[in-house]
Amino acid sequence: MRGNNVMSGYFNDEAATRTAFAGGWFHSGDLAVWHPDGNIELRDRGKDIIISGGENISSIEVEQAIAAHPAVLECAVVGIPHPHWGERPKAFVTLNKGGAATPEEIIAFCRERLAHYKCPDSVEFGSLPKTSTGKTQKFVLRQREWADQDTQLGGV
């Protein structure tokens, strides 16, 4: 994208600015679909796509399915190492105050709404790491899950 409402660069990071603005356009890392009616639908961040056995899984799609559960306040989904598939989705879930759910219940809830290969293999309950502005820090979750691996497949 480009225009007068797009930032001019990253503060004190010329290398990242050059990369992000290659060719005169800002490359956000977002993946989108441009529909025939002219609407653009954001699907996910490129770094958040989970590649499991050659299949691309949108973390946003899985998060939306989990967030529909009545006990769920918020969630984040990241790819974690898997010996056969390369990586698989794992859900990190914060429950509503007074809400109750088990990992098995959350997974079954997803399986009613998504293709089974997209559903998380595991669910961890607790608070999510956030920035000072309240944005979930998926990279913190990813780093923790991939810490003992030689390489990381999906996002950075």
C-alpha cells in the first residue's frame, strides 16, 4: 500500500524501512483476498500462517472459531513443532471470568466448525502476553514453543 496515511518508515531502523518499502510500496506482511465486488478481506499475517503437512492454516480462522465459544474471552493460535507434520496449531486461551472449559471441549468445539486438520492439537489456558497497547504478542508464544528447536518453520 502507499499513500499519505501510510507511515514514512520505522523509527531508527533504516534496514527495516528499506525492506518494508521495497519498490516504493509498503509491504505490511498481511495476506488478503480481493473479492470481485471490490472488497478486500484480510485473511492473516504471512508470519502467522501455520504450515502443517503442506496445508496452510490461517491462525485468524482458528482463533475466530475458538472465540465463538461462550466461555472464551480471548485467544491466540500459533504453530508449534510436530515431528510428522512440521508444525500444528496450538491455542492459548483466556476464559471469561466465571467461564469454564477443558482443552478437549475447545478442540471439539473447533471440530464442529472447521476442517479437522485446522483444529488445534492442544489448548493452554491463561493470560496472553500483551504490548502496552493491548496487542497480543504471538512472537512471545512462538519463541517459547520453538525454544528447543534448531529451526522454526512458520513465522519468525
